[in-house]
Amino acid sequence: DERLARAPELLDQAITIIEAKGHNISDPALAERASAVAAGLKAQREKFFFKSLVGVPLANKAKSAADAVASSPSAGSVEALEAVLTEIKSKADAPGTVLT
């Protein structure tokens, strides 16, 4: 199912955007936080959660947050990105999320 491939693809896009635009953030602390989110998203990418349809909405949310950081790098947009990563971690690691 091509929809199943969509979540990892969206996460890859989010990671690429953050890595490419993170260098444009003038505040070094914010740039470092954005980079940490990219690393966190990479760590989550291979989880079963993102190989299921359930991961698509959160992957899409991550890409939207990455787009927001790219277009308007600010403390608020980086915080929104961090919030998405936290949400992804809590859902991807939640008991019962992985269906075999």
C-alpha cells in the first residue's frame, strides 16, 4: 500500500527541511534545538508505528512544523517542532501501538 510508505517519506522530508534550514536560524541555541529534533525524528523513523497508517498524521504534522521553522525560524516554531517530536515519541512508544 503506497499510503504506508507515506509516513517515512514525510518524516524524511521534515528531517531534510530542518537540516537544510536549521543553519539559517540566527540564534545558535535555536539552531541546536532544531538539529536535535531532526536527530530525534531520525531515531523514530524506523519504528513500526511509521510503517502503519496510524503514523501518517503525525508524520504530516512533523513536516508542517518543519515547513513553519523553514519559513519563519523562531522560538515558537522550534517549540512547535519539539512538541510534535514529543507527541511522536509518546505515541510510537505507547504500549499497544505496535500491531503485528
